[in-house]
Amino acid sequence: MKVIVVGAGVIGVTSAHYLNAAGCTVTLLDALPGPARGTSFANAGQVSPGYAAPWAAPGIPLKALRWLFDRDAPLKLRPDGSWFQLVWLARMLANCSHAAYERNKARMVPLAEYSRDCLRSLRAELDLHYDERSLGTLQLLRDPAQLVAARRDAAILDRIGVQNQLLDVAGVLEYEPALARVADRVAGGLRLPNDETGDCRRFTERLAEHAAAAGVQTRYGVDVAALLYRNGQVNGVRLESGEELVADAVVLAAGCASRALLRPLRLGLPVYPVKGYSITLPLHQPDAAPRSTVLDETNKVALTRFDTRLRVGGMAEVAGFDLRIQPERIAVLKRVTAELFPDAGDLSEVEAWTGLRPMTPDGTPLVGASGVPGLWLNTGHGTLGWTMACGSARLLADLMLGRPAALPAADYALSRYS
């Protein structure tokens, strides 16, 4: 089978790898000059199946109203003037019930755990290294109300078989000794020992190099203008240059850009760009930094240790395709870093970044057939693209080639929005 994969972030590169490994002839396209130059460039660095949960959750509508008046709130909403934004928000609100939350989480966690296992196998098979660590992740709780909520989350994790540990202050300091400097800010923690961390950009670049050496044709710096739709099916793409590339199947893994390519086919893709931020700073005192990832529940900010760097990521802006870096958002990330790991590095040396996460209203990605012959989807992973990439790509390859799939295809199909 001849396949074109549109998008060379972590989702597209893993898709190209698994399809090529299955015997397909694969061409990988991206408008940017190399792999992982968009949303995969500087994300928070977590591979966290235990935290795989939809943003649409009970209590979020009330919190969102309060956050409207909080300058440093983790979520900001700015109208972009589009009808689609309103429809997407309405669909998200409809998923904020207890029943919808548990249904969506029960779809997301199995895919995330499968993906982590696929990543481990891939890492061992190809000897890939990307500042990876397998030390678990820690949700840092700063007040008693957060401890109550964490107990509810732990009960859900127990029901779906995800190993977790509720920790008191001493337990938190055992796993993250650097927090001893700010122990007065700690009420407890929820630790997920099977989670991992790593630099998504480095992983994607190295897997792209391996894929190219294994036969994947990579073409960067080329814009896809349109899908070729003939005789009732998609059989290729047309580039902005006018060149047409023909294939048996096309995989859209272009994140938020996927929706525009589907518009001429009258195929609505419920994927909206949710902007996130990160800062990266070199470590001056490694012992004063986290050992793995610490998720600050109060500010919804993740602080992840790479070998010699600290990556701090978070925030969410529902504001369309605006990629401007807002200084006040970077200030929040710096403040959280200074509060929790004040001696780790020099905050005057940070590299600031922002990217657009492709998010569905129910938090679950779209992986599989589009409903149009020849066109397949792998997008909509939101904040969990790095966590779910390998599993989504493996699932997609199995579905495209008619092989038994590890997970029920209907849970990730576009048809659930019909």
C-alpha cells in the first residue's frame, strides 16, 4: 500500500514509522523545515497514562467562570469570531457530566497505557534516547481540598487498574527531595509510578531519521494545498507548487491544520487549537530540580526534568490560531518555577515557546477511518500527543491494514460525533 502522511510532528512521524514497518511505501510531508517543529517542539515532556483525562469534567464550567476574572488562571477564553469556536465549546460543555467524564477517561487511559508500552518496545528495538526517564510522575497537592479531589481520582484509577500512590508530605519528599526546600507549600501528592518523561522533540527527530533510513520518503518545507478527491475517494494530495502526489491512502496527522484540508469534502472535524506555553532553562543545581515530573495542581503547570534542562509547561488559551507569546503567561511559569524549585536554574536564561494543541470536545483523539474512502485520521490528541503517539500510530496501522487491533476502533472514530 502506498501511503502519504501529512504532518511530521510526533503523531505523523510515529504513523509513518509503523506503516513503513508494516510494509507500506510511505511519504511523509510537512510544511515546516523539519520534524517536530510545531506542537511537538517544546511540550511538557510527560508520557503520563495515569493523567490521561478529558479537560471536559464536572466542575469545569464553574471554574471557567471564576477564571475569567483571574489574571493568572490556567485557562483563558478569547472569542475568535468563529461559529466553530462556539460549537466546539458547546460540545465540550456537554461532556462535563460525571457520566461523560468517566466514559471518556475509560477510552483515553487504555490508549495511553498501550502507547507507553509501544514506546518502551520501540525504544528498546531502535535504541532511541531522548532524555528519557522512567521514574513516575507526581501530582503536587497544596491544600486539603486538592487532597479530597485526589482521593476521588485515585478511586477511579483503582477501578480501571492504574497503579497509583496517595502520599503525605513525607512521601512526597521521599520521591522528590528537592521539594524539601518548600515543604511548607506541600499538603500531599498523587504519584503514578508507571509514567515516564522525555523530550518529545528529540524522540521525534531521531525516529524520523530512523524512518528515513528505513525507506520513508521525507519531504519538509512543502505545503499541502488540497486533498485529491476523485471517483468518490481520496487518492493523494496537491501541493501549493501544483505538484500532485498519488497514493492508495492519505493519513491526516497535521494537528489543528487537518480541519482546513477536510473542509472541501464537507467533513467536519471537531478539533480546535488550544494554545499552551512552555519555558526551558538549563540546570545550574541539578539536586535542586525535580527528579521526574511534578504537576502543580494549583496552577495546572508541569515541571519536567530532562538530563541537564528543566521544562515547565502548561496554561491553555482558547483563542483560535493566535501564536503570539503573551508575557503574562510566561511570567506564571517563571513564578511557579521560583516557588517550587527556586535554586534549580537562572530564570533569566529561559527559552519561551508556545504551540497549538489539537483538541476534541471529549478529549479523546480521532484515530482511524474518516468515512471517506482512502482518507484516515490521526489527530485531536490535545495535551496528550506525546503520551498517546506510539499507541495511536500502531492502532492506525493495524486498522489500515486490516489487522487485529489492540483497542476497540469505535472508541476513537470520528463517527462518534455523527
